[in-house]
Amino acid sequence: MLPQIRVLIQDEPNLIANLANIAAALKEAFGFFWVGFYFVENEELVLGPFQGPVACTRIRYGKGVCGKAFAEAVTVIVPDVNQFPGHIACSAALTVGDCGAYNQKPTCANVLDIDSDRLNSFDVIDQQWLEALAAMIAAL
């Protein structure tokens, strides 16, 4: 999927347009429940381009799966968000929060959130590819 995404975004300089197309491509290719991006604004994550049902608009630093990815600047894979301490119930979906230094700063700048409606949907292979995608986005 990475080569297809690279071609999709290679001639477009606008970050929002590229993230919107990346979210759509991932959702269509893999049938995820929800795919989207959150931007770091001060100590919160603010909803960016996404595909899927209505989502949380703001997530506080360290709160829920995405907030943890933001706070720790790491990928967080959760087999069942209903068992995750502090889970934010935007939906009853499962989430992997992939946080990359998209703006080349040593701290988290954006979070890619991917939700599945099935338990145990994500593993270390998914993590590797999502982190590779995050690195590609960092170059935008």
C-alpha cells in the first residue's frame, strides 16, 4: 500500500489534502471502521481529516489511546479498547494510535488513529507498516 500512497500524494503539496486521501485509501483498502488524523494543538489533539463515523473533536494529552500515543510518542495497539484504562468512547471500536514526528520535531505532532470493529485486529506487522507510513508523512 505504501507505493500506492506515495504516488497518490507525490504531486500535492497540501498536507490536509494528502492526509484526507491517505485516510480514504487506508479505509477503502483494508475495510477499517475508522481512519483519521489528529493534529497536536497545545496540549490537545484536534480532529483532522478522517473517514468513518463522527469522531471526538478534541482529545486531551494522555487521555484514551490516542492521548497516550500523543503523550508517549509511541504506537499503541489495543486488542479491546473497552479494557483500556481511560478509554474515550467516541465509538465502540478498537484503536491503534500511531504517533510519528510528522513535522520532524522530536515530539509528537500528529496521531494516526485506525479503528476496527473486530477484536485483536492489529499486530506488530501493522505497527511496522503504520510507522513506515508515518515516516513517509513526515517527509511531506
